[in-house]
Amino acid sequence: MSKNSLSQPFLTPYDTAPFSKIKNEDYLPAFDSAIALAKGEFRNIVENRELPTFENTLEAMAFSGMELERISSVFFNLHSAETNDELEKIAQEAAPKLSEFANDITLNPGLFQRIKAVYDKKEELNLSPEQQTLLDTTYKSFVRNGALLDEEAKQKLRALDAELSVLKLKFGENLLADQNAYRLHLTKKEDLEGLPQGVIEAAAELAKSEGKEGWMFSLDYPSYIPFMTYAKNRELRKELAIANGKKGFQKNDNNNEDVAIKIAQLRYQRAKLLGYESHAHFVLEERMAKSPEEVRRFLNNLLEKARPAAEKEFKELEAFAQKLDGIDRLEKWDGSYYSEKLKQELFSLDDELLKPYFMLENVLNGVFEAARRLYGINFRKVDTIDKYHEEVETYEVVDENVEFVAVFYTDFFPRKGKRNGAWMTSFKPQYIKDGKNERPHVSIVCNFTPPTATKPSLLTFNEVTTLFHEFGHALHGMLANTTYPNLSGTSVFWDFVELPSQILENWCYEKETLELFARHYETGELIPMEYVERIKKSANFQEGLATIRQLSFGMLDMGWHGQDPSGINDLKAFEIVQFAPTQLYPDVEENAMSTSFSHIFNGGYSSGYYSYKWAEVLDADAFEYFKANGIFNRAIADKFKDNILSKGGTEHPMELYKRFRGQEPTPDALLKRAGLL
């Protein structure tokens, strides 16, 4: 019988995952043995005859279940980036087991008694801030997950959690199935009018790969977004836009209407069982924004500032489309197309003008150089680390003393088994155990414009900012320096986690940064400074529209989770009410947002989508500090690293922020940057 490579120590460089040795049939047995091992580790803590102490209870718990964490990281990262039918079946089987295991821990009365015994005498213990946080978060986590419930209620909670774990996976699988099922197949050259040559080439390659003549467009972002931005044929834009908006909202096996409603209802029931008014009340207790009321106040305050600007921008766009093409009513499939045309007219700037200066390899080297100047770290490409797909690249990250900092994986292009969007994740967290600082394995996964037969991968400016954004998250993971794995890196309040990512986007608009990487892929010529000026001038273009779009998603999220959803039986009708305060475009009857809103239904953003705007307040305020002192000022960067990036979730984020900035943030910097003041 062959050995299960997941259940063995990873005898690889830096203990990285041996992807090429892992077989699909390894996963379920590995999960089973890791769950059994973790149960034994927790049983030893409960059965310890010594009086409960911080070390023999809280610290022992923090380092228990790490084998299970390791296997889960490998499996669920591949489930997002490189899935197939077999992995999806395994996920459906593994999810309830993992949910049951989590409940076995948080609902274990003996374990909770030991935690409570330490918690009750915490004032006498002389704990460090990190130890104090570990104790507080562990105690609260148990209480918030049912430790004080009676036995009958605990059983109800287990059933809810098991059902939720499967439904969330089902939501994501349905979405991916609908996305993969659709193709817009064109055979007439005139239908391609307006599309850039690189986009046409990619469409021809996609058609050829599927055994078809002509050109093919998919719902993957690098195919969908350029079509919506440049295709002159309005009817085809409409067809593609409606197909994209119908994901999860069609009368087929992938319909997500009942799935979304059921997830919201089960979350509400769970929150009520635990004594909270709603799922959002439960979630926000552990956020910087403490309550749904505070989130709604925040969103409405921004809406008040942004709505007049958005209405003015929308009227300008309507008038422009009317003047250009006699469009009487601006529809959703017109927005990107006419916005791009208007931007070209106002700023003489468009993605096709800029893309030759943004070759992916150059942009990546640019973000590496920015990290070196700010934080003194260097990235060395290596081929000794195993990877899960041939397109993945691997790097060793070292500091100025050539000390090992992290392993870094990049995975940049769309493919069939990969969900849409961009994200950062990790295969191993940073932590300190037995005097050894275990360094993290961090990955960023994107869906960028792929290379074609004649061109390398050339990024849109939006893709450039996405790369910087995800790399900001990666820095949060790579520069972590905490004792406990569950407080390390991005393990922070959800409305704080976007600060390191969003702040780094600001560097993309600065001449000093663009000079590091923005060179023409054929001539090596540096991006003309007039283009840089135009990029800066266009930074606020349609900022009002962009702001209320983000606010509409935050309000939809709070609609689902900030109240009792039991009365929702028509998902579309419910959405129309939630979108009313932010609506400018006419509604599209065949489309819904919620059925593909994976951030809140199978990601981690339920009751947290507002955090993108919340973190913008922090990032604008923080970047103003850099800007006043030089964007590559090493002293300010050290303060940001020492007080924010390296600290993870070891203290309350506002305390960390004030230590970095010297004051609490105000929204003024954001409103000024967005041109909304």
C-alpha cells in the first residue's frame, strides 16, 4: 500500500506542500487521520490533571490541530484555484466532518471550563498583550460558538453548522459551473469592431482550444471585461452582460436562489440561538465597526457625500452616449463602454495606450522592488519548490541579511478549474514554537490577461492595482512575526484586513513607483511622464459612481444579514428594495446580484462587505502620512511594518493604528482623495 503523502512530514524545501505527489484519494483518509490526531491533542489538554494555566491550556490549544490545518490549507486552496469534479465531491464530504470537529472543540464543556478558569483570574497573570489577546479571543470564540448553551441547543447548533458548511460550498460550485458553461461564439469579423488586437487574439485561441472556428468569449474577467469595455456591437454587449448577471439565477441545476436564502436564514437562526439579534450583530461584535447600526451610519454617511457626485457623473455619461450614438436610455451593458470612451476624450487615456507599459513580469518586479525599498526584502525565483500547476511560479523571500522570510507562490491566469477574482491565501502560517520562528508560505491567485501567441501578458491599469492590492495582503502574511499561528498575519478584524492591501494600491499612481516598472515591452522605453500625469488626473474619474457601486454591495450584504431574513421568498424582489437608495441604471429583469455574490455567501465577507470602504478611510489617512514624508521613507515603512504588518491580530487594530499614525483616522483624507469633499 502506497504512503499517503499528505499524512507524512513534508520532506521538501521549507516543508512546502509536495503537490506533485498528492493524489485525490489521499485527501479524505488524511482528513480522517488529522481529525483523530487533533481530537487526541485536545483530549490531552482536557484530561491534564494539573490546574489550568495559560501555558497548559491556551498555549497548548493554539498549537493543537496544526496537522489538520496544514491539510485543510492545501485542499481548500486547490479547491479554489485548481478544482475538478472529484475535488468538489471530496469537499462536500469533508465539509461536514470539519464542521463537526470544530463543534466538538468549541462545545466541549471540559475544555471550556479550563479556559474559563484561566480567564477568570487573568488580572493576576501578568500576561503580555499578545497572550492577553489569545486568552480573550479564545474565551470569546467559545462563548460565541455555543459553549454556554444547554445540550439541546448545542445539538441544534451542530446541525446548523453542518448544513451551512455544505450550502456554502454548493453556492461556489454552482457559480463556477454556470461561469464555465457559457461561451459567446462569434464568426463574423464585423462583430469584433472596437476590440483591441490582443483581446481578439485571445478569443481566437479560446475558440481554437475548444475546436471551433472564429472567436470565443467567456465570463472569465480577462475575456468579459475587455468585451464590455470596447465592443461596439451593443446587442452583443447586452448578451454577454445578461449572461454574466444570470450566474446562479437560471432555471437549471446551478440555481443559487434557494441556496442564498437558506444560507441567510440558517445564519440568522444560528445568531438567535446564540442570543444575538441577527447574524450581523453576531459578526460585528468582533469588528472595529461594532454594530449594524454603526455600519449603516457609515455607509449612509458616505452615500450622502457620494450620491450627488454619482448622479452628476451618470447624467454626463447619459449625455455623452446620446451625443455619440443617440442612445436614449443608458443600460448596464453601456456603462463600461461609454465610460471608457469618455475617459479617452477627457484624458486622452485608455488601457490600450497603457498596456504595452505594463508587462506582467515587469509589474511583478516593480512590486518586488517597492517591497525591497520599503521593507528590505528580496524575492528570488526558484524551481526547487513543488507547485500545483505549471503556470504557478515560486519564490524564496529573504531579508537584507539573507535570512529566510517566506515562500511566495504566484498564480496569475484564468483556467477552467479556477474561480473568478483575485485573492491572497496561505499554505502555512507564521508562528514561533520551541524557540524557532516558523516562516509562512503565502500565495496570490489572480485572473489576469494571459499571454497570446504574439504578445506577453500585458495588464490593464486596473490589473496593475489588483496585483499591488493582493501583494499588500501577501506582505501582511510574509512579514508576520507573532508567537501564535491563530493571531498571525491576516488573522485580524475583518474591517482591518484590507488596510495593508488597499494602502499599497496608492503606490501605483506615483511617478517614483511607475518609473520602477512601467517600460514598453518592445522598446524598453519608460512610460512618458505625460501618461503618468494623465493617470493621476484620471484617478478620480467617476469616483462617485464607483463609490455608490461599492456602497450598494455593502447595503445588500447588510440587508441579508442585519435583519430577520425569514420573510424573504423572492430573492429578486428583495434585491430591488436593497438597491433602491443607490440605483442609477435601470434594473435588468433576467439578472440578480446575490446569486453570484460569493464574497458574502461562500467567502468570509458576510456582514463585512462594508470593510472595503472602511479600510479606505484607514488607507487614505495612512498614505497621507507616507506622502508627507516620502513614499519610500524607510522610517515610516518601519513603523508600518513594526506596528501593523508584523503584529497580526495580537492587539486591537485601533491601538496598532494609533501607534503607527499617532492619531485615529478621519474620513477627510479619503473624501479629499476621491474628490468628494
